[in-house]
Amino acid sequence: MDWDNARIFLAIGRAGTLRGAAALLRIDQATCGRRLAALESSLGATLFLRTPSGYVPTPAGELALNAAEAMERAADKLQREMQGVDNRLSGLVRVATTDTMASHFVIRAMQRLHAAHPDIRIVLHVAPQLASLTRREADLAVRAVRPTDPDLISRHLVKRSLGLYASKSYLAQRGEPVRGTALAGHDIVIYHHSVAPRHAEKLAGESVANARVAMEVNSAAMLQEATRAGLGVAELATHLGDIDPLLVRIWPERAESYDVWLVMHADLNRSARVRAAADAIIASVATASAA
């Protein structure tokens, strides 16, 4: 199986459409179609059923997907191992995190890294979803979830807390929620279920069963902006909410804690440029925590 064709075949299997696969790989849709046809011709098998809802793997396609995923893992491992023995302080380092972590300390860390090693080029990926380090979607990740994959190594960076907030304008109009009423009579701003499913049930330990959802967002920055705009009560990181002049913390005695982790693949621990980026992030967190 040709790896270039297999790579496109995998993307079609994951996206379910030629257009989606082309977007994932940043190539044109026609190329995806040609490569899939070439792969099916070389294997003498139909790999997908073309349905109105998308491309569905045939039994042969499911076997081929397993084989292609094994090829992908081998290719990724080879690339990680080669990068892991690279002693150059130059080249690409991909960092994945959330928008608020990026603005709070990761950007400053990258500024520190650039000043010390200007030939290292950073690709910053900001999203609420976790990037896969095993599939090389990122070399480093700063996240609030400790990995369980034995191939990943992690370092605890800092413990943070979450509290309940609303804007001054919202509280002037609606008043403060009453404890134990499941936020009855109040609007809330929450994360999409795909980002934080617990928001559909509780905020800062308080049930939201009687609240009205005013907005769902998929970004911490937008969660804070919607709260500042007076759309409703929200659960925010206290290190951000406490310094926002437009926000008031509700029930300060209530807090939910979370940990922030620096994560990388074990194969990259010896890469000079990845190690330099990790050290810059660790130093930036230490500086931010001391401030």
C-alpha cells in the first residue's frame, strides 16, 4: 500500500467526505478522489460505499483502515524518534493549548523562546479540543487534563480554580442567585457539551436545573466575553475573572479546582527545540504564578 495514497484514504475515513479529507490535508478535493481511485485499483477492492450522507467503509475498507492506521503509527514513530535525537535549536515546534492559556502565559513563553532561539519557528494551535500528540498534531500541549497514554509524559505546571461570575450590569438588573435554588430565575452561559459536558448539570457545584441557557460557546475567551456582556452567569477561571473590572464573583467561598499540565510525547523529550519550548513554558508559568 502506497503511504501517500494510504494517508489520503485515512483522511477520507475520518472525515467521511472527500471535501472534509481535502480540508484536513490541505489539498484539493480532486486529488483526494484520484488517490482513492488509485488505491482501490491497486488493491482490487472497493473501500468505501458512496452514500448521500458520506463515504462509509466496506468490509475491505475497514481492514484497509486498520492497516493504514498501523502505517501511520509507524511513520509517526519514525518521525518522532528522528526529531527526538535532533540537537539543533532551530526548526518547527507545534504547541497546542486553549485561548486563555495562550494569552495568559504561553504567548509570553514563546516570546521568551524566540528571543533566545530565533531560528525556532512556533506553530500555535488554539482549540478547546485536545490535540493528539501520538498522531503528531502537536509536539507540546498545555492542557487541563493529565494524559493516561503511557507514551506521553507530563509535568504539573500550576493549580487553578474556577468560580461563578456575572457582570455588574447583569447583577444590577437581575440580582444575585440564591444558593440551593439551582439558579432559578437566572440565565447562564456555558460551554458546548463537546467541551465541558458537566456545564449542562452544574456550575461551581450548583445545579443549573432551573436556569435558562442564554448561550453556549466553545472558547474560554468567548465565555468570558459573553459574561462581560451581561448574557448570564458563568463559571470562569478565577485568575481571569477576579481581575476583570466588569465582573463580580458570586459566592466566593465556592470554587472548583483544576490542574494545568505540560504534555509531550516521550520520543520528543530529547529534541533540543522541543525541550527549549517546554522550558520556556515552565519558566513563564513560574513567572505568572509569582506575579
